[in-house]
Amino acid sequence: MLAVSEAVLRDACEQLGLQATTGRIDKLLILKDFFKFYARSMNLTGRADEAALNSHIVEALQVVALAQRLGIGGGRWLDVGSGGGFPGLVLAAWLEVRLVLVEPRAKRASGLELALARIGRQDAKVLRGRVEAGKWKPIEGGALEPGFDAASARAVFAPERWVAEARPWVRPGGMICLHLGAGEVPPEGVRVLGRVDGDRWSAVGVENVPRGTVGAGEAGASV
């Protein structure tokens, strides 16, 4: 009989149109166990009970579903403010992308590296530093190179600010993922590539249009 947590995750994947292979589900369950054990000592997330972790993972799976619908299966992905692990670690568990996680705090950065090792994604890179005003402000781990195909940042910036902060790091035509409340509209003047709505949150992908590009108004399209 399936454990309750596994059943919840498989049901969420089915609703989101994701293929829940055993390998992927196993990685998500490894992450859940990791969070339960280390959440407090590494200051990863406020709540680490079963319901809260299911909610966080399902929300992150909305980003995975958005990537799938937009055909982003590989390439480079930047996740800023990754310390809590969402959606960055879930992306690492599911997508074959070259992932860079940005986190300024040493304890959380160490937690990210440990979690990535647990799910066999030592190829993903964790950089300590901040993305601020279009600049990379490093603390440890090296340079941040632009040209990403997609970027996400959960609970770090307001949507308008995140679009501006992500623009220099994402290639023209790439995807910037916004985390919005369910039913919340994206900022004015963006080109919406697609969105995946949940009960509480929406993952909305907007096109990275370089500032000053003619016709950079909102497309409003949904995939």
C-alpha cells in the first residue's frame, strides 16, 4: 500500500500531467525525508510537517509542469534565493537541466549541496551570493554567467522586481517564472508564455524581452 505522502505526490503529478516515474517519485521522497530531518538545524523552511512539505513540493511541481508545457527539458536554469529548496531542489529531482542555485546564507547553501548529493545531482551548482540591481554580488562559489534558458525565484522579489532582476541573466526569448497567488495577474507589459494554476499558487512563465524592444507588450497567451 502506498504511503500517504507518495499517494499525494502521485495524485498531484497526475493532475499536472506529469509522468511520475518511480525514479522521480523516489527522489521527491528522499527530499521530503531530508527536509524533515534538517529543516530546523539548517534553517531551511519554517514548517516541516507532512502537510506543509506536500504543499511546498506540489507548488514546485507546478513549475516543473510549466517547464514541460513550454518544452523546457534541458538547457540552463537559474534559481535565485534557493535556500528553502523550493522550487530548486524539486527541479533538480525532475528536470535534466544544468541547474545553478543561488543562496547567500552559508548554512542554507550547505544544506542545498547535501540535498543535491542525496538525489544524485552533484552536477548542479550552488553559488553563494546575491542577484541585485542587475549585478552579481558573490560571496563564495565563483562567477554567475548569463545566458540562462529559464529562471525562477520563489518568495524573494515582487513579480515586477523579479522580471527586472532576471532580465540580464536570461537569454532573449527565455522564460522567467513568476510565482503568483491563484488568479493573480502578472505585471503589465510582459509576454505571458503559459501558466499552471493550483489551489493557492500559480506558476506563470513570461518571455524575457530585452528592455526597449519594440512591441514588448503583454501577449496574454496561455499554454
